[in-house]
Amino acid sequence: MTATASLTTGQPASDPQDPEKRPEEQARPLDGLRVVEFSHMVMGPATGVILADLGADVLKVEPPGGDNTRRLKASGGGYFAMYNRNKRSLCADLRNPRAKALVHAILADADVLLENFRPGAMDKLGFGYEALSAANPRLVYCSLKGFLPGPYGERVALDEVTQMMGGLAYMTGLPGKPMRAGSSIVDITGGMFGAIAVLAALQERGRTGCGQRVTSALFETTAFIVGQHMAQHAVLGEEPQPMSVRRSAWGVYDLFDCADGQLFVAVVSDTQWRQFCADFGLDDLATDATLAENAGRVKQRERFMPALRQLFAGLDRRKAAAKLARAGLPFAEINKPSDLFEDPHLALAGLVDVRLADGARKGAQARLPKLPVEMDGRRFELRRHLPRIGEHTREAALDSGRSEDEIEALIAAGVLFESQ
């Protein structure tokens, strides 16, 4: 089966294995936690999906027409699909006082609010921290921003902006050619820090009875990511070079061209060097006393690396990988993201089948990565497919105390919207 063929499971929407039709499974860590999410793009939704996968009831509040992230193309085409499973969708026109009142009623009993809009936007909508915490003192209000308070506090930021500002693009690219990382790494990591802060605030609430405002930011997240290089400069007194040109701390830490593809191979200890030489028949290198220790190998890379490159050039990638695995050496095939659909390790228990809610392939089921944690021997499965726009508007409105007649009137007036 090709990677293209494995994008979907082929299961129809009415399949009896649909997670939304299964009996309730064992309790999850965050069962009972009520989260209201005002977010778009990646950072806020990433925070929300972490909490949702762990069991929280995450209600995503969408504007009329739905979150614009649903309609992104090119590199943004996967944002909504990846970061919005296990959530419900309430679609409402928050410019309308009746919609605001309904959402305020929901927030009165919520545990957590997530938002990742520009500074001041939530206050203008009537959902700022001060107003909401006065009505619900137990609320944990999580803001996902570009910057924490300071001189940059009001600037607008994006993942790529802070990668450039924070030195990550410098460390990723070539000299004079900074390059962003090949994923929304700062958005995602910033969202993780947001989730960590939420959980810490909930723990503190258990002691104090009070919620609080917590904030995670892209720029400070970028600084934390490159903190190892800041520390490198502090420890060694030398400005770090981009990773693409730096001199490795190890003698063998390289890409090698095999007969049918590439492998990354690392030999990071003297014991591994001896094992590597023995398993690959490198007797001359194994008996060379000047290469016995890593420091010597680093100094003499230009002398022995041509022999290693010639060795791998004559090997089939799969056979070379098998030998490296048997030797217990660190190595990696060079894959594209689409290759992961077929990865045997992920396929065993690391992917979930999520039904797409938007786009040309709407209704198909995509195999996407699970939350990358295991607790007590279990992974966290799909409970809800990606929500359609306003799919849960009616049930959320009922939860707010509105009657069916009131809900019908709000829908007819264009205050609330539900999926068709």
C-alpha cells in the first residue's frame, strides 16, 4: 500500500467502529474538566487538543461561517484537522448581546478559558479576564500570545516571526540564510506550555479555591527552545554557529548516501565506535589508536569519513539500517511526513482515524498522530471526530439554560448557527 492510499481508512461515516458510537471507555485524567476555547490557527487549538485528548470537554466557540482555519490551503491545510479533534463546536455571532449572554452563562460554570487573539480583542468582545473572573473566581484563563508583558507586548507575532527574532531560524539555516523550522514548532511548543500552565493553575486552585490568568507566548517559547545555544555561548565563550555548519561534538554524526536513499548515523561513544567498526568490518579503523577516543575522531574526520561514505554508498539502505539496529547504534532513515502514514511503529498504536470536517476530502478519515504520551500503559484515543461548524450549538445552548423554543428563535435570528 502506498502512502497516498493509506491517507484514509476507507470506513464510511456510519461505521460501527465510529468512536462517537462506542460505549464509554475507562476514565481519563481530565474527565469532568470544562474548557471553552476561543482560538484559531495553531497555538490555541494545540493547547485545546492536548486538554481534549486527556479527557476535558472542550467547547470551541466559532464565528459565523466557522473558524477561518478550516479554509486554509497549502502549508496551513492541515492545521484544523490536526488540532481540533475531541472538541465540540458552538457557532455564534458574539457581536450580538444575546449570543454574548449565552456564552457568559456557559463560562459561569467553566473551569478553563483558552484564547489566542490579539491583545485586547477578548476585552472588546466582553470576555476579558477581569470581567469573567469576577463572575467565576475559579476560572483559569489561559491567553496564548506573541509576547509576555514587556517592550514587545503589543506587537503582533507569528511562529515564523519569533523564529527569526529568537535565533531559531539562524540556528536552522545556512550562514546568512536563516530558515524557519519545517513545522509550526513554536506554535505547538507554546501551546504545550499553555497546557502545562493550565494544569499547574488547576493544581493550585485545588489548594486555594481560586483560578488565575496564565499566559504562554511565542517569543519566550522560542528563547526557551534556543536556550541550549545561549548556554553553549555562556559555557564555551564562543558564539554558536548554525547547526548546518557547526563542528559536531562527535566524530560520526552525519548523513550518509546509501545505494537507494539516505541514513543519518551517530556514533557518540568509544564503545559504540568499537561496535560500529566490528559490525561493518572496519578493521583498519578499529586498530588505529589515534581514533580510539572521540576527541581523536573529531580531529581526524577528514581522514576517515571518506571511507565511511564509500562503505554506505555500496549498501542497501534497509540492510544498513538492520545492521545498525543490531549493533545498537543511533540511526534514522530520512523520511518525509507522508512516509509516517506507513511507519510500522506509529501504525501499531500511534495514529487515530479522524473524520475530516472540511475541504475537498470532507468525510474521509485521515490517520493522524495521537498525543505523544502514555499513562499507565495506555494511549489516548479519539472520542469525537473533528466538529462540523456549529455541530454542538444546540446542546451547548441547552447546557446554558436556554429552552428549545429560545434556541430556535436564536437560530432563526442569526444569533446562533448549527451544522446542516
